[in-house]
Amino acid sequence: MPTVSRPRRLPRLRQLLALATDNWLARGYLAVLAASVAAMFLFPESGFAESPLMLTAPLSFLGVVLPFGPGTQGGGAVEVLAIGFWAIWLLLCALVNAAVLGALAARSSTAASSGAREPLPRIPDRSEETGTDTARSARPRLRRIRALLAPAVDNWLARGYLVVVAASLGFFLCAAYVLPDPGFAGIWPLMATAPLSILALLLSAPAEYSSLGWLSPLIFAASAALCGLFNAVLLGRLARKLRAGEPRPTTT
């Protein structure tokens, strides 16, 4: 009968930790995060206080809806528990982001090594060039785009993230164009697609203060959607990496 040699969660957790620590890109990210945490304690009143939250985005912004976190009132023990919970959550977000960067670096190194092992292509003569140019140029960009975006839709982690991004963007557009007072509706897509959503905010700012102010929400929503798609691709690559290294059950 089929039996599993070991629990599936432990190897997956080990691989997550390995991706977060075994390459220079992930280690550099963790070093920058550690420096930002030190700066947060050294300069709590400066702009550096929000750096750890931004560096661990977008997962760290989920702490906004969690019941515990910095600022929780209720006595010493409750406050210590809340800060400890927040620190553990921030560490988990940092490990996930570092693992995403590690999976990206591992994929780049694998692609470079496989490209170096490939033989040189044969140079066709002129009689073949006319027939092959048309076939070679037939939708190559479309195939590249599909291959590039495939990690964003072929796993539950990336698809779930895209659902959150779509919900936040839908709420923002509804508040911007339907509700009389949108309030702070833009904070949800800003947090869901962080950290690149800062670029979306900068791109939409010129239209906000011009005669085309009605166009600013559309520019922000489109830019934030691209940022969310980029984040989903990175999450999908991480999911693929974890799934590829998952041990298969043995049969006896």
C-alpha cells in the first residue's frame, strides 16, 4: 500500500528556508531588512520606522486586519504578546519575500547554465532563410508573454493573490467613480500590490492635479494591476520551486 516516507510540510518548510538563505539576492534582502529594523528602533520618530513594513510588503499589510499588533491596549502582558505576534508575522513575511527572490535567482542561474550547454544553432543558407523567417516570427512574442505570465495563473497561491488584488481594485474604482466620498479606498490596492504600488501612485499623481483628474483613478488602477501581476508571477515561481522540490510518496 502507498505510504509517505515523511510529512510533506517539513520538507516544504526546509526548502522555503533554503531558498531564503542560499543565494546572495535573498541574503542581501534579509540584510537590508535587518538594517531597517535596527533603524526603526534607533530612530522611531523618523521615516525609517515604516521601512520594515514596506520591505516585507505586501504580506505584511495583512497585519492591518489582524487583531494583534503594535499599539494594542490591554496591559503589559497583552502588549508584549501583541508585539511578539507582530514580530513573528513580520519574520514570516520576510522569509516568504526572501524565498521569492531566491527562487527568482535560482531560475536565472539555471537558465544561464542551460543556455551555456546548448549547442550553437545551425546557420541556414539563403534558400532556407525565406521560408524560416516567416515561421520563426509567427507569434514569438505571444509565446514569450504566455510563458512569462504562466506562473501567475497555474497555482493556487498566485491565483488567490490575484483575487485579492482584483477585489481591492474593484472596490477602489467603485469608490472613485460611484460613491460620493471615496475616502481612503486607494489604500487597499496600494497595500495589496506593494511595494511596487508606490510607482503606480507616482504615475497617477500628475493627472490628479490637472484638468484630467477623472483619469487619475484609471491610471492608478492600471498601474497597480501591473504591479499585482508582477507580484503574482514571483509568487507563482516560488510555488513552482516548492512543488518541484516536494518529495514524492514511496510505495511498498
